[in-house]
Amino acid sequence: MPKYPMLEYLWIVPLLPLLGSAVNGIFGAKWPNKIINWVAIGSTGLSFLGALEAVREFFESGRVLFRKEFFTWIATGNFRAGFDLQMDQLTVVMVLVVTGVGWLIHIYATGYMAHEGGYYRFFSYLNLFMFFMLILVLAANYVLLFVGWEGVGLSSYLLIGFYFLRKSAADAGKKAFIVNRIGDFGFMLGMFLLFKTFGTLDFVQLFAKADPWPADAMGHLGTFTIACLLLFMGACGKSAQLPLYVWLPDAMEGPTPVSALIHAATMVTAGVYVVARSHMLFSRAPTAMLAVAIVGCATAFFAATIGLVQTDIKKVLAYSTVSQLGYMFLACGVGAFSAGIFHLMTHAFFKALLFLAAGSVIHAMGGEQDMLRMGGLSKKIRWTYVTMLTATLAIAGFPPFAGFFSKDSILLSAFQNEYGGRNVGYVLYGFGLVTALLTAFYMFRLIFLTFHGKQRYDEHHVHVHESPNNMLAPLMILALLSIVGGWLAAPAFLPGGTDYFAKFLQPVFSPIYRSAEFRVLEPLSVSAEAEAHSLELWLAGIAVVVALAGTVVAYWLYRKRPGKPDGLAKSMKPAYTTLLNKYYVDELYAAAIVKPLLWISTNVLWKGADVAGIDGAVNGIAEGATALGDGVRHAQSGNTRSYAVWVVVGALVVIAVIFFWPFGGKAVVGMVH
């Protein structure tokens, strides 16, 4: 028996959810919900236990990269792509988030979806998503990673469009699928360029071959820069960044557990994971790094402004997700990859909690999602309120909640950014700080509209009730993680504060390769270290004050002066209408891209090329053959006298061709002589 059996058989971790998906998908239609639950929760729970054991063995083996080739999938010439899995520090974080949070959401879904049709189908899709996401994070090469990448896109399409009889849900599923394909096109081109340049797509081999290459200079579109920008294009699609973010808010048409699992905790973080996994390439492409930082910062601010005025509780959280993903890309773009992954982890805790708590509210309100029709729920669904308030404090960045530590690390890294110059870093920091202000405002706006103030629903039609235990238990566990999770990366200015998370990931992200334009950071002296701690303390204090300001403004507008927001909306109607309509981006895309493509496909490709061209040619030939056959048919009349006439006519035609056709007579004369 091998010394580390779970690492040697790492394929078991993704296989278990796949088996659960297959069993429920094939047999679940005839089973009661209880058996479906056992299969779905059992398979993901065993996968989580397998992941924990693999992580334990990874620690025991010395925390060195474990990589195993299980079988060859594609082999042609010198190229090989196999079913190769690996485990390193980055994989540890991702696989525990996917299996742990995913398992909790499966448990929650057994309560939330209990009375829905297609119950077995839902859990089959949910397990299938878990399989593909685990393949994505465990893959040891870009080809296998891309299989998981496309698989989560497929699973997302199926889950978003789960209520397929509802047109809005079906449209949202198609929109997510198409927008992701746009990004995936860039991702594939990036892989092709890397293969053409280095002859491999295996992570270890590719990074080793790229190691001796000089880094691209700022502003130079070299191989590293182009490849990284193409990979980032795929990341923008999967992680909903500008300009490919439009699918994520519409994806809220899916059931709430789907929103929590796919669009908060796992799938949308795949783009961040790919950038972090490819850090060696990105760190040699400062132009690409700057692009990542700018796009992430712009997305964070842009989505936060839209979230200010939305009234659908899930839409607010959707734009919050887009904004927080922007924070993660901002961290990666300024070279703080460990901070980006840390925020990915803490975000998985508090955003999954926010979505599940929102689902509990919707469950209590009989399906209502409009916050303007809620109010006064804090005393009626107290556990839901406490857990959602915990997640709100975490995402707003209040200490000692998890979001405070990860946001503090990102803002500090942005302030100290060197890509593009220090002034660029100050601008990125400024927008990040304003985004933190907006985040605190719209999240506490959600809390005050939903749980406080006067009751705005009819009790005769809505029987408000707390969720069952199988929905509340995951909320409490995620609330606990949202409180204590941040202490894995406590800032150094706190007594005994140590960033254990960054130290844990250091073997993956070190050394960080930079272009010659940037200085290599030397170990700090005692005085410089004290100065750095002082700077971090000041920046953390500013971030907390900003979050507090956003909270106070929300309290003043929605608790002390509840009529004031309507007055502000009327006095600033153009701005309010623009934000309410999400800057009219969907309408712009429809006018500039969707409608022209539909017109071309309808009038040129369908009616022109297909109907008039291809169908017309085929139908014309068929009609000509029919007419000819009809003529020949009428010639066969059965009349002997008619046949004799045709024989004479035929003979005359043959004689005419032989003797009178050009050169025909000469040919006959030549034959006679």
C-alpha cells in the first residue's frame, strides 16, 4: 500500500461527485427525495473527506508539489496532454473551498428545493458542477484545466436555466453560455500561443522552459504579454469582469443555492485562480499585470455603483459579487497574488452566506425578492438576520470579520503598486477605497430595507417563518468562518499578527519574476519595517472609517429618514435612472451587437444564403428533374404510330449531326477516303 494513498489516488476526489451526478441523473426520477439527498450529499461529503485526507498527506509529505500522471489522453508528435493531477499550496486552498463550501450548499439545497419539481435533476447538475470544478483546480496542465473550465460553463448553463419553462431563466442560461464562449475563445488562443512558443502546456514543464526567458518591458507586446492578455480575456468571461460581466446578474434566475455555489463561491473565482496559477507568466508581463489591475479596479467600482439602487435582493448580491471579483483581480494585477487568493477564500465564506441567507429570506417571504416589499423581518427570522448581518459586517470590512483582513491586504498592495508608476497605485487605491465605501452603503441598505423599519407586506398573504434546520446549519457554519477566517492573515501591526496564509502560499508565488524596470524588494530594516507597519495601520484605519461612513449614511437614509431616498432619486433622476438601468449596457449590447447579428443571421444567412441560395438551388434542381420526368412520362403514350414518328425524328437528328454539324461532314468524308 502506498505511503500516501489519497494523493496516489487523487482522482477519487472528483470522481465521487461525478458518480453522484450519474446515479441521480439515471435513477433519481423514480426515487424519493430522501434517497436523492443521500446520494448527492453523501458523494460530495465523501469528496470533502477525501480532500481533507489528501491535504493532511500533503502536509505530512513536506508540503512539496505532488504531481501524478494517471493516463495519457492526447499524444501527437512531441505533444502530450494527460489526465495529470497535482497538489500544491494553491490547490489545497481551492479544493477545500470547492468541496467544503460546496458540501454545505448541497445540505442547504435539500431544504430550499424540497418542494420543487425536477429535484433529482437539480442535484445531478449540482454534483456535475462539483466534478468539473474539482478537475479545474486539480489539473496539472492547461488542457485538462480547460476541460474543467468548459465543464463548469456547461453546468452553469444547466443550473441557471433549471426553470427552463420560464423564458427569463432560459434566456439567462443562454446568455451565460454565449458570453463565456467569447472569453473562452481568447483563452484557447492563449493556450495555442503558449504551446507554439514552449511546446508544452504542462504547468511544470512550461514554467521551467519560460524561466530563462527575459521579461517583457512595460508597453511591449511580447509573447508573455500577448499570451497573458488572451488568458485574461477568458478570465474576464468566467469571472464576470468588464466588459463580459453582463451574464452574472441575469444568472440570478437560477435557484438560490446555484447562486451561492456557482456565482459566489466557486465558478466565478475560476478566472482569478487561472491568473494566480499563471503568475509566473503574468509577472513577466507588466503591461498585462497593469491591465488586470485596471480592469479589476474599474469593475469593482462600476458594479458597486449599480448595486446602490437595485431592489431585488439577489441582484444586489450579484453586483456585489462582480465588484468583489474586481477586488481579487486588482490584487493579482498589483502582484499580491496571495492577497487575491485570500480574498477569494474569505469571499467564498461571506458571499455564500449572504446568498444562502437571502434564500432563507425568500423562503420565509414565499418567493418574494423585492426588498421594498419586506421590512421588519429581524424579529421573525432572527437566525437568518444574525447570520446575514455577520456576512454584511464581513463584506463591509469591519474588524475582526474576515473581509477586513483580506480587503486591508489588497488596498495596501494597491497603494504600494509599482506597475505603471506609483501614481497609478494611488489611483487604484483611491478607487478601491471608494468601492469599499459603496459596498458598506449598499449592503447595510439591504439590511435596513429587509430586516428593519416598518412592515411592507401583507401578513394575510405572506406567512413569514424561519427556515428549517438543514438550511440554518450551513448558515451558522459559514457565519463562524466569516468571523474567524480572516485571522489566517492577521496584519503585522496587530499584537502577534502573522500572515500565515501568505507564508503558506509562498512556495507557489515565490520567486515573483518582474521586468528589469522594477526593483526587487530587499528585506526591510527594523526602521523600515516599523514604518511599513505604521503605513498599514493608517491605511487599515482609513478603510474602517470609510466603511463606517457608508454604514452611517445607509442608516440615516433608510432608518432615520426613510422618505429621503425617494426624494434624492427624484432630485437626481438622470443619475438614478442610469444606475437603475445598469448604465444601459444590456441595451447597448443589444443595439450594437445582438440585433445586427440577428438581422444578418435572419436576412443574409437564413433567408439569403440558406433559403434562397442552398434551398433554392436544391429545390430548383428537384423541380427541373420533376418537369423533365413529367415530359418524358407523357412521351410514353403507348401509341405505336407516335413511337414510329419519334424513331424517324431521332434518325433525322442523328443524320443531321453526322453530315451537317460543323466539321461533321469533313470527318465523314475523311473516313470514306
